[in-house]
Amino acid sequence: MRLGFFLDLNRCLGCRACEGACQNWKGPGFPRRLVRAFAGQVRGRWQEYYLSLACNHCENPECFRVCPARTYNKRRDGIVLHNSGRCSGCNRCVRACPFGAPRYNLTTGKVEKCDLCVERIDNGLAPACVEACPVKALQVLQLDEGKELGERWVPGLADVNITQPTLRLKAPEEGEKFLLVG
Amino acid sequence: MARAGYLMLWGANPAWTAVHQMEYIYQARERGARLVVIDPVFTATAARADFYVQIKPGSDGALALGLARQLWQKGLVDNYYLENHVQGWPEWREYLAGLDPRELAAITGVQPELMARLAEEYAAGNPAAIWIGIGLQRHINGGQNIRAINTLAAMTGNMGREGGGVYYASPVAGDLFTTSWPGWMRPAGSERQIPVYDLARGLEEAGSPPVKMALLANANPLGQNATTQELHRALANLDLVVLSGQFLTVTARAADIFLPATTFLESWDVVPSYWHRWIGINEPAVPPRGECRSDIQMVSDLARVLNQMSPGSCPFPSGWTEEEWLEQVFNPEVYRLLGIDHYRDLLDGPRELKLPANPWAGGRFATPSGRYEIYSNRAAAAGLPSLPVYQPAAAGTEAYPYRLLTTHTSAGLNSQFYNLGYAPEPLALVNPRLARERGLGDGSPARLYNEWGEIIIPVVISELVPPQTILCHQQPLPGGQVINDLTPPLATDMGTITSGGPGIAYYDTFVNIVPV
Amino acid sequence: MEPQKWYRFLEIAAAGKGLVAIARLLAEVSGRPVVICDLTLRILASQVLPGNTIKLGDYLPVELPREAVEGAFYRGRLQDAGGELPFLMLTIGEVTLYGYLFLLDAGEDWEPYREPLKAAALAAMIEMSRSRITQEIERRYRNEFVQDILYNNLPNREAMVNRGHLWGWDLTRPHLLVILSLDRQGQQERDETLWERWRQLMHYHLKHQAPEIILADRSDQLIILIPVATDEAGVNKGKIAGLVKSLQKSTAAHLDGRTFSAGAGRFYENVTDLYRAYQEAKVALEISRLLRRRGVLTFFDELGVLRLIFNQGEQELEDYYEETLGAIQKYDAGHNTNLMETLATYLSASGDYNRAAEEMFIHVNTLRYRLKKIEELLGQDLRRIDVLVNLYTALQVKVMLGR
């Protein structure tokens, strides 16, 4: 069993409730989740959507590989954890992660990262960000072998080939559009 | 709204301005409802729609008439409903028959075939709901436009159907608390109204007696009213301007005295809504910080001092605590509708008013005739056309040919919440044709100006904005510029009954634009 | 068939007497040779009658018949030194396939063997599913333990070494780490049966050829831990290469010429650092995939500059490619030449004119002429090492971008 976030780009409105909930639950500092807006040409069409991103709990986590202090581990359910007790604040993981998930906390001198609210997961609860989403755009999925639950990559997301995030996305769909002729 | 079979969002952008409602829209879509967005601007909501129709700003009424005409012509109306629950159908039918579809197409920019398609889709919606955005009324013909849209729901019998009908702001919940206010809230003969749309001139021209002092609370008129430059001068001419608030807004900076007001974290309050029927109570989390006081305390204390200076001069009660005020505000009718006997019962959680979920169920309306009044004598008495006939939209002049729309961003409400730092970069979005006409470069600054003021702002060229239109989202501008410097003192055509007076026709602002 | 015989087959299965006993009973009842194979056609049990001369190796040399003659019954012919031998085959298991049951020397007269074959297949399924469950449980525990090591979920070295002892592994010794993953054919979906066959094949192969090697699996990758005695890179890499080669051979032989790709991490003295080797091996594998390589073993520490470029965004790579090789591509497209291919061949021949010319079937002077043309187009000197490094890198980027 592997756990991963699922984000429906049709539903997400970029309201940042997830960010706020993360910060409320995890305490002061910065939210471990950030909402970024994407706008650009995708296969010849203009698209705008929001990418609410935290740690992608990658299958091949680069943070994990580059850490000289064995700070990271990956649980059997796939959650990548950062053990701040071992962290020396060297920032190698911060530079290695293509998604900017680990961030350096100036006040503690250590790195912090989304842990999928592991203490909530272990008690059968959804992560704080998922619970806060007013439009159910953000969810946690169980990824089973051989079953595709969504896109692995959309424009605006960093390269996923090496690290293989467990994040899955529902790509935006487009309706019919009538524009005034100028 | 989740039960709608067809959902038409007309000038509403809930993806940015009513996020909580989007879940119900998604639910409706998942049950198979088609989502249609009609808006001059291709909004974040339009991007999520099945069908988006762009129209010329201010021409909503003409589009509604085009649809109404199609409904009538194609026999897509609910005759039983029209006969039993609607007043003025024969007159309305006659008016529709006289309309020229090509003319309506020219006004709206929407071709007759597209109108026919929209009308057919709408009539087939089972049930069909329309959500009219608040922005729609910010025109000199906004009220008439909304009346015209409403007729679509009446003609198809959708008005009052569960999951159908028309959604708009409802004053019901808030009014419950004010209807039973005692006389001292509005002492007879002591009231003088200055129209909000032309506050600057109103202050200057008020005689017998002239206005000498302003006490401002819960407001940022130098940011949000019309002709803000003029208003700046008008306030500066007063002897004293006192403002109570929480943030150093542009108005706070211009005030002589700034009184720090408590936030919702520091004071008691009751929380009704214009969008739902739930009533909540706000309990302070902390005692007031520093010298902060709630507005009601400030006014009570002011009343006390006035009465010391001149006994009996001010009937407003003084000496009540915030909680004693709540005792007054919660009247027996509110308690009955909430099913509680004390406001403290709400500390367990908000409660829903036992009002009908569907106010027009069974085709009964709170009108003089008890019917839905397409033909309205009250409208006529108020100086409006009896029928929702089309009133021409405002138009630009040779000097100021381009319409300026100032809609909300997702990051704030009017001038509020921008201190959180989530605001996108302020930009003027223009149509490619306009950019060509005026030689505007993508990303380069431009000067927007008219007879009321000017601002300088970077331009972005976008096909998602209609031709001859400039879109500047409402948000703080660099260098302390205020977008409403450009807003003329124009009144909306309606608003007196529900809001005590007409509003500001913000979206009938016309400007010119040149590269800097 | 009389009910007693059905009963006897099931009795054998219930008593857990094994596949050999089932094969023997079937041979007895039918009077024909019997073979039971797993999904890779490896022989698990066989019963040849006295006097029969059929020689069977480890694997049954047959092509699996595709069309059933009736229900789950198939007929085919076994290629034998003594000529062709007709056989009757029945699959073992229905929903989950466990293997195949063969009745040899069964020609047109197969009808009477239907019932005994069915009974034997059922008994074999019971036997095989039972041992599968045992294996699966063992495999799951082994996977969990290996992954706990590789995902840093154990507190310290002592915990790893002690738990390793329970498995008979000496984790005080250094281990090399390699991961393997089957190459997919085109846009093909993941094939569960194929994966299962391959996993079992590799498991069997390693168990017999190199029992000291630890095998685990995760998703569609096999993880191999090889105990070594030295930290000498040359020796260790040679060991890995040799092992991968023999596994490739076995894969190709038993899975219709299929190939797999392999990635190897760096050498780490201590088992607590194996997690890094694991991540490195996966990066090496993913990069070789991006370069559209197949059947190749990639060492992480040989990735060199590729390791640095894979982190770049697609736009940066596009720009880099355009700047470096754009002129050649444009010229090729406009003049119907193949300068790009020439350059790639020249570089992959490490600058050996004769070898490159030979590979392209052109005269060595033609090659020289083309390389001169390339120098003119680029305005660069192909004898300079910085120029060559750039061109080599850009050619790799070209592959990565799928151009």
C-alpha cells in the first residue's frame, strides 16, 4: 500500500484553505503546503489552474538520497518522514527536491516538510489540508499496483521522471467557449 | 443549488468570490447538471463551465429579452404558471413581440442563434436555476437588467421550484434583527440622506445645517466610493473627521482622529448572512487589546457625553454592555425562528432560521398581487418602467471610449484583506484590438484617465476581456493610487427599497488609455 | 472415472504429499508419462514410466498451445530427440494460474484421460496454492524487512544485523545493490502474469546460481543485494555485470526474448548506508529509461554529467539542445543529409574514425568530409575536448527529449 495526494485541477479554486489548515495544525513557521497558480499555453490552448503542492512522498525521494545525516525515512505506507532530531540544516534536501517540499526554517535551523499528517493518518483521520478543502479537490489516495488513478504530471509541475511522486492529478477539462468578436 | 438540473451563472464568479458555494455547483454537475456562465469576462468560474458566453458589459437585460422572446416564440413557456402565478404576462408578451432580434444581437454581441440555443437549453433544464451576480447591478440600467433576467424564471415556471429559480443576495436574515428596533434608532424628523453615489458633492452642497463633522465606521470611502479625489477634498473641508477601524486605510490616513476598533476576536456580535439562513453568535476570544473599543461602545459613550453636555439631546442608549445589546437585538421573532430562548444557546453552534427554504414555493410572492409581477405598479410608482423593458446601457464618449470594469480578485473583498499579501500583481487587462488601437505593449505601463482622475498601471493583453473594455481587479495599486478616482458619480437605477437608496454604477466608468 | 480415484487424488493433496505423488498417481492411472510445470515451464515434478526413454531437463521444451481443444484442455506436440511426442495439457488453477499439467504420449485417444487429468490438476492446484501462500507470506516479510532497511525504517545497524540473522543473512558484510525492471514493449500496460513469471524465474535462478544473494521486490522492480568481500570497484562492477548478464540470458530464454533494465548504486561499506545505494540505483534506472535505453545495466557513478542535467527543466534542455545542435538538425532537414547520425556514431565510437566509418558503412574519407562539414556548420573544432563534451551532452539531451 502506498499513500499519495490526489488533486483535482477542475475543482481546486486556489483558495488556500489547505495552506491555512496546514499552518494551523502544524503550528507556527510556514505552511508545508503551498498553492501556486499556473497559467500558460498547453497544447496550443491557454489554461489556468492551481497546483496545491506539499511533499509528494515520492517513490524515489531525492531528499532521502542526498541527506548525509540519515534524517529521512519512508514508512511502509509510503509516507516520507523527516526526523528533525538528526537534521543538521545542511539544506542538501532543500536543493535536491524538485518540488520544493522541504524548506529551511530560519528560527529552528532545521528543515521542515509535510509528513502527510502522519499522526492523523495513524488515527484514521485525513490530513489537515484534505479536511479543510471546501470543494474536495484535495484527497489522499491509496495507490495500488497496476491501477492508474490520474495523471502523474501536468504543465507547471516539476519533472517527475526520476523521483516518481505518489501525487496523482486530474487534468483540467475545458468546456465550450463563445467569445465576442473584437 | 446542488439539485439544479441546469445552472446558469449570470455575472457571478463564485470560484473567486464564493468558494463555499462551488461544492454545491460541483455536486449539481456530478448529478448531470450543465453549467453555463454568462459574463463579459472569462472568469475562473467560466473556465470550469460547460459553456461560456461572453456578452458586452451592461447589456444583460437585452440578452435576457432575447432569451425571453425565444421562449415565447418557441412556446417554451409554462402557461399554467403564467396564468396562475404571474402578473403582466399579456403586456410582456406584447412587448417581446415587438422586439427585433437583430437589434438585441447588436446590443449584446450574442447572435440570435446562440440566444435560441441558450433559451432552449434553459427551458429544458429540469429544474433550471439562475444565479445573478452582485456585479450585475453596478450599472445605470442594472436593476432593469436583473428584472428582465428574473422574468425567464417566471416564464418557465422555474421560479419557486426546488433546485430552480433565481439566486441573489437576500436581506431576510439581516432584516429580522432590525425590524423591531425601537424608535430611538431613527428619531423622527432628524434624518437627512446624502446619496452614496455622489457623497462628495452631497457633503459640499448640504446646507441648513451644513455638514461639519464626519464619524466614519466600517467604511473606507476614499478607497471605495465614487470620485474619490473630490471626496478627499470634501472631507478635508470638514472641521473634523473621525474614523474608527482596524487598519490604516487610505481614509484612516486622511482622518483627523483614528479610533482603534475591536476585531471579531475581541467583541460580541451576531452573524447573519445574505446567502443562507443560519445565525451564529460571535464570542470574543480575548479581551480588547490596548485601547480598542467596539463601535457600539464608542457610539454609546458618545451619546453619554452628548447628553451630559445637553441633556436629552441624544436618545441613543448608553451604558449597555455588548451582551446587553445582544439581548436587545434578539427579538422574540428571531428566537421563535431559531427555536431557542436565549442567544447564548448559539454558543453550542449556529442554528438555522425556520424560514421556508424555498421562499416562492407554490407560486406565492410577497407582492401586492401575491403573484410574480412582471408588470409592477410599485416599479411605476418608483419612477421605473412598469415592465422590465430594456434601458440602454451607458456608453463611452469620444474622449473616454473604453469601459472600465473593476471586479473582485480571489484575494480580497473591496479594499479588505490585502494586508495578507496574497494579492496578484495589479494589472490592466485589455483586449488585443484595444491594445492595437492604442499602441499598448504587453507588460508595459499605461495611463488610464478620465475627467475624474488618472492611474498608471501595467497592461496585459488578453483575449478573455471583451473588446473596448479594460479590466482592473479591485486591489491596492502601486504608489497609493486608487482605482475609484476614475469612478463617476453615477447612480444605479434601483436600490431604494432594499438598501435605502441607489448604489454606485461602478461598471459604467469610461476612460481613455495611453502608453506611458 | 470411478469416484474412488478422484478421492485418491484429493487425498494426496489433503495430506500434502506433494506434486511428485500426484504425478505418480496420474501416471499410474493413465499409463502415460506426466509432467507438472510452473508458469515458466520449469519442471516441478515428473513421472516417466519404466522403460520409457524420454529425457527431461529443467524446463519442458514446448511451445504453449494457444487454442484449447475443449474447456481447459490443450493439445500439442513435444519436440524430442526421438521425434514428436503428442501431449495433452491442462492449466492448473483458473482465476489464478499456477502452472501446467502435461500428459505425454497422449494422441487422438485422449478422451478417457479427461477425468483423471481434471482430478490431478485440482489436486495440483491445492498443493501449489498452499505452497504459494507460504512463499507469499515469506516473500512479504522479506520484502518488508528489506524495505525497512532501504527506507531507513530501522533504528540502527544492530537492529538490521540482528534481524538479518533471522533470515540467515550476514549484514555485517558489505552488499552491492542492483535493481531490475522489465522493459515494456511500446505503450503496453503492466502485465501481472508476465511480472509474476519473471519474478519467479529470477527467484529460481538466483536461488540456484547464487543463494547468498538477497532478492526482494517493490512495485515492478526487483531489488538484489549482493554480498561482497572487497570494496574494489572494478571487481564489484564485474560481479554485477556478470550476474545481470546471466539473468538477462535466462529472461530472454524463458520469456520470449524479453529484456530488463538494471540500475546499480554505489558501494557502501555499511548496511545502514544501503538506502542511498537503493535511491542511486533507482535514479540510474530512471535515467537510462529517459535515454530510451533497453536491456542495459547503468551504474549510478557512471552517469556523470547526465546526473546534473536530469534536474533541468524541459525548456532549459530544449534551449541547450537548440543552441548546441540546432544548426546541424536544420541542415540535415534542409539538405536531406545525416550529419546528426554521423556525429552520434563518431562520438559513440569514442572518436575512432575507422570504427565509426565501418558502423555507418561509409568510406572513412566520407566520414572525415562530413565531420568537416559539421565543424563548419558549428564553427567549432571537433578536436577540442570541451566541444566534444558539449556535443555528447546535447546528443543525450536529444534522446531525453525524444527528438
